[in-house]
Amino acid sequence: MKNSNLFIAALDVLTQKGCPSELAQEAAEIVANDDPYQPDLGRTLLQQQIIRETLPYLQSGIYDQFETIDETPNPLTHGQFLGNFGAELPDETIWRLAEGDSTALNDIADDATRDKANNIFTRLEELGAWE
């Protein structure tokens, strides 16, 4: 293992957030062995999938501060992305998309989901939603 401190920190956070211990252990090992100089941090497709499975446990709850969608900075865009991807994508990715950050599209691993998000993003951009 390359970084035992990172392993311990990742394991602690995941278990504190309610991630099942076996999944947390696997994910922590992957993170501890990441290579920042390799594409996808040197992770195999299986390792990438394991990390994706942990994401729901790490969601920030960024939308918890709002009682309704109308209280968000841009209700139209937040409503579109939450309505279409609330069960599929982490809140942080949805927030970034809804705030007009097209780089968030790169965080979507599933091709069909990314295509759908890209189509919605493009339509909103054409409507001038972030101007």
C-alpha cells in the first residue's frame, strides 16, 4: 500500500458515513494506491466502479440548506438537473451542472447518463440560463 495514512482517513470517513465495511475497505485500499500521474489515477474499471458505489455515502447534502427548489440560486437549472438526475448523480455534480459548470459532465461515468446531462446542459445554455 502506497499511503497508509490516506487508507486510514478514507476508511474512517466512509465508515462514519455509513458505508458497509467491506466496501469501505476496498475503496480505501484503492484510494491509498492511487497514482496521480496515471490516467484515472491508475484505477481499473472495476476499481472505478467500487469508488462510484461509495459516492452516495459521501454526498454533501448541499441541497439540505434549501426548503424548496425556488430558494436555489437558479431554480430553473437546479430543477432540471435534480429532477432528471437526483437519484443517479451525487449532489455536488448536480449542483455544479446547475450552476453552469460544464466540466461536471466529465464526472459522469455512465455514457447514457452523461449524454442525457449534456443534452439538458446544451439546451439550457442555448436558452441563456446562465447569462
